[in-house]
Amino acid sequence: MNTAQTITIAGAAGQGMQTIGFLLSKALIRSGLHVFAVQDNQSRIRGGHNFFSLRVSAAPVIAMTKSFEMLIALNQNALSVHEHELGAETVIIYDQEQTQSRPQKGHPCNVPLKNLALGTGGNEIYSNAVALGAILGMVRCNCTVLEPLFKDYFSGKQETAAANYAAARAGYDYVLNNHFISLPMPFNTTSNRKMFINGNEAIALGALAAGCQFYAAYPMSPATSILTYLAGKSEGFPIIVEQPEDEIAAISMAIGASCVGVRSMTATSGGGLCLMVESLGLTGIAEVPLVIIDAQRPGPATGLATRTEQADLRFVIHAAQGEFPRVVMAPGSAREAFYLTLKAFDLADRFHIPVIILTDQYLADSYFTEDPFTLDRLPRERYFAKPVSPDRPEPFLRYQFTETGVSPRYPVTGNNKELMYDSHEHAESGHITEDALTRTRMVQKRFKKLQGMASRISPPLLEGAPDADLLIVGWGSTYGVLHEVTAALNQEAIPVRLMHLQELWPFPEKTVLQELSKAKKWVVIENNYTSQLTGIIREKTCMNPAGVILKYDGRPFYYDQLLDEVRKGVDG
């Protein structure tokens, strides 16, 4: 059986849905399945309505469905909110004592979560472990897979791990003994071990692999987990992780570290990047290598702090006063997040520019089943010029005019040469100047880098039927759902081609124009109101799409809903 199934765990913040979902996902992966998981959280510490959904299959899955085959309702509100989404075959695990009602649709399975927790662990806090065991019982997964998971999760707390496993075993046995409906899955315990990793963790790992040695950030959802992840690794890697007083200080510290030759990174969301914009301009005129993560969320202002959107594309391409070159990337999966972060550090170092990685809440917090990342593609070149002898009298020209626009750069080496970085316009030496000719040449010098930058921008990813009349166009975190929709339509003998952009600026207009010219009809799909990618394509190619499919409610595209919408467009 290769059909994917979606399991949703719903309740209030503080009830442990993330814990249940994470451990369940790990258990299913260790049993040979693929899992893609997303989180839907309100912007509050406790209460409200949250849910954790995981889509499970024997084959890789990288998109989420709106519908689900199983609901675990941890309170009455979970039943009420999701009641309209229950199908005739949906299995609902609930504790009638906690919900005070019985679902009127699907297959209700009452499991006394609280009482089983009290009976095995002596505390209702173990209710989520009981729910976890009940889910494994319903899908007929061997419960013993949980024992080592609990030991890892509660490392150093053997009694806590044992109590959780006993509670899970109670839920597992209760389902097997009292409920005869099941959702069996095609387990394969001989499969290779895989990672279960979200987008922010992949970016952090990419930074470590690239040799990032300084990271400064102020906590701002959904970028915060990069900070906490790197801080947790700081004892095992040669990296300093700093949380300063605000975003302005964060980017300023990262710039300072980069000026002396240290690979540096900062991360924030759109509101924090607004504060960083003046310093972003400093990286442009001072030609400082820097990697900046913009984890997008809906704005303006505070907007929806824990939701997702793709509305910062235009902003990051043009942010800061004046003109200077930059690179903008937008990974579509955890694997791409890792490798594009490696590439971002390489390009920043090679061309002395800021490289901005656009992620968003959906990609940042979603979990992917991934094979281990290989390290054979690590870019190791730092692009420093050969050391200058301190005996040579001539000054070091940090901004020397060159054919490529890239000037010599040195780390601080103590060779008695003055190292100049300046926020004003400057001469080759770095000293301030207002000379008109020098200003003209410096602007031209900085933009000479564009040719080299553009040559290293990868073309869009192309999938599906090569000669299809319909071309779907997207960017960034929409890759997973567009990939699955494209594959499904082609399996239905509806020829569709996908063009997905992960490296957006400098814009790969040659490849884009070539693909658009081949299609009879093309449609752009993105998570914003103004279809920002459409506007950029129009500027660069003078071409207009047949239509756009946009979503800006703070939620991602769902596979089943988008498949129906694209199918209707094809039929129309």
C-alpha cells in the first residue's frame, strides 16, 4: 500500500501535540515509512487551538493535505473545530471524559487517555504518551519502537522515559483490545535510517557545514529556532552564537565579524529585516560578505506572527537605499535549505555581497524525511588574496578597481596593513571621497560583479511532461505541493510541466523566457496577494500568465485542494 495517510493531532497549546507528533513521526520513520509534518500554532503560549499534522507513506511525501484519515482530539475544541473536516471513514481517537461529547461522523474511538495515564504513570501529564500509543495501535505499528525513542527524548531521566513508555503501552493495548477498526501501514523495518529535520534546522546545519563561525540574531518567529539550534551546537563547533538587544545590533555584529574574515550569518523575519535595512546597505557599499535569513510571515507590522506567507520577495530584492548587487535564494525543502545555505556562504565570500535566503514559517517549521546530507559538495574556498608582505610600502587597496569588480580581501592578519571598510563612498584605499569620477567608477565596479554572480545562479528546476501545454510556475516553499500536484496530474494523463525557482536574483531570465515561450498556457502559484513573482517575470520577459493562483490567509497550499483547483483550470 503506497497511498499516503494524514494524521492530525489537535488540542490546546501546552497539551504536548508537538511532542506526540514528533515522536510518532520518528517511530513511523524508524519503521520504514516516509513522513512530512506541519505545525499550525496560534500566537500564544497556552490555550487556543493548535494542531500537528503528519502525512505518512511508503513513498516520499513533501506536501500536506487538508483532509485527514485520523484525528486525535485532545479536547472538546479540537472536535468542534475539525468536525466539518471529518469524512465518513475518518478515525477519531478521543477521551469522552475530556470532550463531553461523541463525534457524529467517521469512526469514533473513545480511549480513556487521562485514566490510563493516572493508572500507569500516576499523573495525567502522561496522557499524551497514552495517545501516542493509541495511534500506533490504530496503525498496527509495533509499540516497542517507542522504548528507545523515549530513552533518547528523556536522556538522563530513566524513570520518566519508563513511565512514558508504560503509558504508551497502555494506550496501545487498549486500542487493540477495544477497537477493531484500524489503518494499517506498510512498515519496513529493514530500511535505511533517515533524518527527520525541519527547514530551520537544515539552514543551521548548512551554516555549520559552510564554516560559519559567528551568528547573531534577536528572537523573532519563525526564525528563532535557528538561534536556539546553533546555540545548542556551540560547544561542539567553532562558532560564537550571540543574542544582542535587537535586530540592528545583530546585523551590525555580524558585519563586524565578517569584516575581519569570519564567516557570519544573521536571521530574522520581515519586521526585523526592516530594522536591518540600513545595515544591509552598509554591506552593499562596504562590500562585506554576509548571509541573511528572512523567515517570512504575514505582514505588515506584526501581522500573523506564527503563520506563513511569501510576501517579502520584492522587499528583499530592493531593500536599502541606493543600488548594489545581491543574491536572493528561496529553498523549497529541507535538503535545498541545507545546500543553498552552503552556496550562500560561498557566493557571499566570492563576490563580497549580501546573500539573502528567503524561507517562511511553512518551510521553517515543517519536518521532512531526508537521507543524510552528503558533504562532498562542500565549497571550501575562502577567496582571500595572497598575503601582502608588511615590508612593502604601498597601501592595501581594499576597493581596488578590477575587471571582475571583485577587489582583494584579506582577514585581519597583523601584517601592519590598514584594513578599511567604509559606509561612505570611498576611493580604492577605503578613504572617503566625493569625487564624481571615482563615484561613477565605484558604482560600476560593484555592478561588474553581476556577470559573475549570474553565471553561478542555477536555472529553475523543471519537472513533468516536457511538451505539456500547461506550465505551472512557483518559487520557494511551494515546491513540495507543486511537485506532488504535477506528478499526480501527469499520472492522470494530464500533461503538466513545473518550473520552480529556488535562486531568484539575479533573475535567471534566459531559462525562464525559454520555458514560458514553449508553453501554450502558464500559471503562477504563490503565497501572496499581488503575485510578486508574476510582476518580476513580466518586467524581465514582457510576458503575462494565463492566470494566477494565490493564497494569503496565513496558511500554506494543501495538496488535495490545489490539485482540484489546477484540475479545474485545465478542464476550463
